Amino acid sequence: MTTLFVLDVEDFRPLAEVAGKDPDVTVRRRGPYLEVAAPGSIRIDRNAAGRRNAVWFSSVAAVEDGRVARWDREELVIEPDGPEE
């Protein structure tokens, strides 16, 4: 599972909410974080999340079993380490 962790605070919650609209993505609380997990890639549109630059570019706490493939002013994409299943 490709997993993204964001701190469970008001500024970062919209990222998990937007990602969670994908039926393949699950979001759950794990300690002080929101764990966003998917069997494949995780894509979050910045405009849909409504985050400004400073918040957007400081939102990723950690990635597990994946890597940041794109993180620009439009989209955050976390891809799996290996081939998608």
C-alpha cells in the first residue's frame, strides 16, 4: 500500500479529504496523523484542497511504500515504490 501521512490539523485535513474522494483511497487517523493509503498512486489536486503555497508545500509528514513523483503548484502525486497492482 502506498501511504501518505499528514498531520491531523485544520490546515492539512483538506488534503486527506480530497484524496479520500477516490474510492481506492482510505483515510484513517493514526496517532496525530491522517493516514492516506491506496493500492496504487495517490493524487491530490491543490485547487480542490484549497491550500495556499506555504501550507501546500509543508503538508507531507511522511510517505511509506511510495515516493513523491510530483509536488508542484497543481498536484501532489505519491506513486508506489514498485509496479502498481
